[in-house]
Amino acid sequence: MKTALIIEDNDNNLELIRFILEKAGYNTRFAMTGLEGVQQALTIPPDFIILDIQLPDINGLEVLKRIRAHPVGAVVPIIAMTSYAMAGDREKLLGEGCTAYIEKPIDPASVVAQIEKALGKER
Amino acid sequence: MKILIAEDDENSRHLLEDVLFSEGYDVVSFDNGLKALSYLQVEPVDLIVSDILMPELDGYGLCRALKQNISLQKIPFIFYTATYTTAQDERFAIALGANKFLIKPMLMPDFLKVIKDVIDSDEAGRGPKNRGLYRGSPLKLDKQHADLVRGKLDKKLIELNEERSKLIESEARFRDFAEASADWFWESNEQHKINVLIGGPAGLNFYTLTDLAEACHSHSSNEMLKTLQAHKRFSDFVVHFTDELGKLVYLRVSGKPLFELNGKFIGYRGVGRDVSEMVALNRKVEFLASHDDLTGLPNRSLFRQRLEHAIAKAERTNSQVLLLFFDLDKFKLVNDTLGHEAGDQLLIMATKRISEKARATDALCRLGGDEFVMVMEGASPQDGHRLVRDIITAFSTPFDIKQQKVYCTTSIGVSVYPDDTTDPQTLMVYADLAMYRAKQNGRNDFEFYTSNLNFIAHQWLDMENGIRHAFKEDQFFVVFQPQVENTKNQLIGMEVLLRWRHPERGLIPPLEFIKIAEQSALINQIGEFVTDAACKQIRAWLDKGLSVPRVSINISARHLRSQTLVKTLTATALKYGIEPNMLCIEITEHALLEEGDVVKKNMREIKAAGFSISLDDFGMGHSSLLYLKRWAVDEVKIDRSFVDGLLNSAEDRVIVKAIVALGDALGLQLVGEGVENQMQADILAASGCKNVQGYFYSPPIEAKEMETWLKKNGLKK
């Protein structure tokens, strides 16, 4: 069973994405701040990471950079979630090593398929 | 005045004897009537005191027998008795002609007064009127006598039976008490040898109490020995011994000394109980109280003892103690994320990783949480540096916990006794502080408390990296120092030495880097490099048609412990087509100190492969003739420190002479090292050591220059 680390500060969003992933057969762990997310990702690396871009302490882009800078975090698939998917943001994210991104608000019916598609691309 | 006592009870008899005797009477006494009668038939007495119920002949019988004997019938007769006395008894006694009938017990002054009265009145002729003249029918008398005695006997029998059942009951009670408090009984003789053992562990009867005292746990051996020597009572000594099945048994014994009436000690009698289970339980309790139950490591309290012990020892031996303080980075995160069970598992696995890297003598303890400390005894900061680096490397591999990879690194602080402080408590604080600094440095790092040591540690690290780099960049090369036959000034051999030419620092002295290389397998690489370079050069010289004397190569202690040493040496010689007998392997005595199996095997194989062996630094500290003989050493090098001292120290001259004599006796080749002037050369020659090496003849020189020597030598031939 694969484990996802969800880095997300909003309770409702977090609960929703957890619910969907667990129903689809994934283990989930979570972190509600960027720093906590980085630590978890590097200490107990998950199979993939769902990363919210708007976080209270350091933003998602910084989280992404820090995880990728470490050998342990260099290869973990990271899927970003962003509500204002502007073209520039996407490029920045992909440029820093983000595997894929999905748009907020997430669509419960298709989000798993989107994630699995992104993970498949990784393989 | 002589009084006869007939009395079967020993206590009563003694009392009467003593009292009468002290009053100035002569006393004879018997424990039955028949003995008394036999005596009286031979010896006259002045008065008779008799009990009634006695074996063989009772008091009435005695009295009747006397009264029928004309020569004895006049002796005054007193009954003194207590046994079931009735009024009939007194009447019968008086009827028989007794002077008095006294009832026990009497106060002795009263008794004595009666005795005196009887004697006085007898002398005055005022005895009983009917003495010897019983007037009744003998038949009637017999019957009366028999009835009285039978009555007494019946009563006595009842009383005896009662006493007996009381005794049985009392014994049973005591047995119950004894059995409840002890498992078995023992007795020992006056030499403390256990000679009676009822129950008890098999084989204990082969022991003496003195043996057991040696193995006393509850008290000191001395205390138990003293108690035994003083023949004092003891209780609850816990001792151990090995029973017949080889099992260690713990016993609790108590004993009471036994003496004869005259006070002579004859041994002990006592009880014992097997308390093995209790001792084992106590041990377990002790272990649990002093160890962490998760990791099995000593806990804080035991650690404190260990540290204090290590420091006390270091103070005596003038050595260093290192205190390493570990903290697992991110332990809390693992605990919070994966649960306590995972956290516990991480602690166990971390303990294992640290322990695996530590030396057997390093004591790892868990202080609590994710904090560990280690006491390294007899270790240098460099040892500590190496260990922490090994541990940090070991932590770079992730832990497998709950099918998750967990990356948990450790930060380590190191303090050094006595350099940082001599106080154990402070040493601990310093190590903790250093650990905190290491954490601040970004975790997964170590820090010495003393910044100077950090600086040196980094130098060590730099040096190691430098050596690795030097191999890659071809900065190492070899030089040769000639060995000369003193009297003929002839080249007889050479020693190959390593040099490092650093592009920026120039020539780096071997002293600066060899010691650091010896701390790791780098020294093996260096040994292999030197061997290869030497063989390569020998080949080149041989190809030029030069005759090359024996070439010595240094092999370090660590390299001598390498499984592949001889294989590599042989392969290298073969590679350049060089006969092994052209090469001499130089080993320091120190390398042989650690006589592991590999060292033994290597020493044998070096000889078997055809190389010769030279013992370097001979005479420095650990010289053992055993080494020379056991390893069939071919050559001994007299250490430069002795050569140095030849001029000024008579002692050094004696030592050199002794080494030479030894070498000659064992047929060893000798080489004097570090010869710097003519005088030293002369003294060495005079002492019998002709082969020398040193700046006086030549410093280590490069191959080209060595070639000149070889040619010159060649010409001489």
C-alpha cells in the first residue's frame, strides 16, 4: 500500500483529500505547515507528496525546493495543488522539480485519476 | 565421718555429694542399692542416705538387707525421697528401722541439720529402738515391700509415659519449626568439615565451612571466617558453591557452635536453605533497576557509576576518557508521525547501529528519551573522532520501520577527560553542550567541546582526504636508505621509505601523515604502494644488469592484520619477477603484541613464501625473546634511541651489547639504525654490530642516486 504525505493547512481541504485517497486504497500522512512537511518528507519519505502551495509559514515553492535539495527528497513524486494556476506559477513549480500539478478546487470524481496519471508519468 | 549416698538420679546425687562434702563429711555414692550394699560389705560407713526407687535394689531392699546383717544393722539409715510418697511409705520405712524419712526437696541447711541430729543422737545411743528387729512376719513384710514398690513403679511408669509423649510432641514441634525455617540440616567437625548432611544439596559434604566463607555474599569473607575462628554463632550467611551437577547453588546457612562440657569446641550444628531462586530474582531486580528495559542498555544511574569508575581508572593510568553524547535528530517527529511503537523500534535499531561501531570496551547507556551517552576508556580524541564519524555514516542508511524508510540522523557531542575537565558531572554538561552545538550546525554532525579539538579533527579529516587525493595524483614516491657493512664500507641492503610531495605544501614528513593513515585501511594501501614501487625499481635495476642487495619494506601493525597481506606481497613480487628472498619485511615489535589469528597466519606465510623478516625498533619496551624464536625472525634492528645513547649512556652500551650477544646466539642478522657519526659506528662495530644504517653513511636517497651506490658496489665485487 502506497503512502501519501499531504501538506495542506486547510482542515476541510485536508479532510477531503485524505478521504478520497484512503477510499482509493492509499495510506495518508499529513503536515499542516511547510516546515513540518519538509521534515516529514525527509525523515520518513512517503511514496508521493500532495503539496498545497499556500501555506502559513514557508510557501509551497520553498517547500518544494527544500525537499528537492536533499538526496532523500530528490526522487519523491510531488504533486502540487494550486488555486490560482497562472502560467508563470506552473513553470516555476515544474522548473523546481514538481512532478505535476492539479487545480483547486479539486474535483472529487477525477482527482485520483489525475494523481495516478501523474504518478504513472513518473514511472 | 563417712556418709554413703544411694541415689539413682544424677542431679540429686551430685547435689548431696557436694553439700555433704563441703560440710566436711567423707562421701561415697552409688546409683543403685546393690552397688551400695556391695560396698558396705567391705567398707564401713557412719551414715546412709538412700532414695527408695532405684534400679537393681531399691531403698527398702537395701535397708532390709542391712538390718539383717549384724555388723551393718547399726548404721543410721535415712530415707530421702520424693517419689510418690504416701504416709504408708514413712510407716513402712520406720518399721524397717530407718532413723528418718525425709521428703524431697529440702532446703540444704535443714537437711544438714537432720543429718547432724541423727549422727549426734546415734552417738548418744538414741537410735530407733527396733533397729534390725522387725517383728512382723517376713511374708507380710515382703508383701508390704512389694506392694509399695510396685505402686511406686506403676506411678513412675505413668509419669515416664507422660514425659515420653511430651518429648515426642516437643520434638515434633521443634521439627516443624526447623523444617519451616530451613530446608536441611548439617553438622561440622572441629575442623569445620561438614560431616553430617541431612537433606541439602548433593556434594556439599565435600566442603568445609571455611571453603564456603570464601564464597560468602551476604557478608564479607573475612567476617564469616572470623566468626568461624571465634566459634561464634552465626545466622543467615549467604554463600555459593557448585553442586555435583555443576550447578551454581546459593545457600543461606545458620549455625550454632557445639562444645563439650569442658568447653572444648567440637563443631557446628545448623540449618540451611537453598536461596538460588531468590538470589537470581534479586539479580534480576538489580539489573532491571540499573538498565533500560527497552534497549537493555545501562540507565542513567549505572552510567554515572561507569563514568566515575572510568575516570578513577584513567586517573590512575594517566589516560584519557571520552564522553560521547548522542541525540537522535527527528526522533520526536517519528514518534508523533508513526506512533510510539515505531519510536521504540527506532531506539532499539539506533542502539544496535551505535553498538556495532563501538569497541567492546565502550560503554553505551541510555539516559532516557532519545539521549544516549557513551564512555570511551583509554581512547584518544582521534579514536573518538573516528568512532563518531563511523556512527554518523552508519546513520546515513535509512531505518526500516513499519515498512517505511525512516531517515534518522544523530548529533554527537564529545568531551574529553582530563583535557576539558576532571569532574564527571561537568564532563557530562560539556558533552551535552557540544551536542547542542552539533545540532545547531545543522544536525547529523559532531562537535568536540574544545574548539581546538574540532580544528584538529578537521585537520585529521583533511589529512585523510589529502592522502586519498595523493594516491590519485601520484604525489607519493619512494626513497632508499643504504645499509652498509661498517668495516668494509660495503652496501649490504637498503630500506625503502615513503615520501609525499604535496604540490602546495612541499615534502610532508611521514611522521605527520603515517599516524593518521594507520587509523584506517589507508595504511594498507600505502604498504601496497611502497611494495609495488620498490619491486618496480628493483626490476629496473636488475634489467640494467646491476646486482641488488636485499631490500627492506615496512609493513604496519594494521596491515599485518590484513587477510590479503601475503597474497598481495607475493603477487607483487611475481608481477616484477623478483625472488621473495630479495625482500625483507620489516615489522615493529609492537605489531606482534596483538597476536591475533591473522597475525600468526601472516607471520607464518611470510616466511613460507620466502621473504625474510626483520624486527624493527628492537628493545623498545615490549621486547620478547619469544617473538624472535616463535616467528623465526631473520634480522633485528637496534633502535636509534640506543644508538643515540652509545656515547653518553653506559646503560645503552650494555643493552646494545646484550642485543648483539643475543643476535649472535640466535644466528640473527643485526642492523644498527640511526648512525650519525664515526664514534657511534665505531662503538657499534666494537660491540659486534657491523651492519649499520644512518645519515653518517647516507640519508634516504632517490633511485637515481641509489643506482650510483649499486654501481660502485658492483665495481667492488
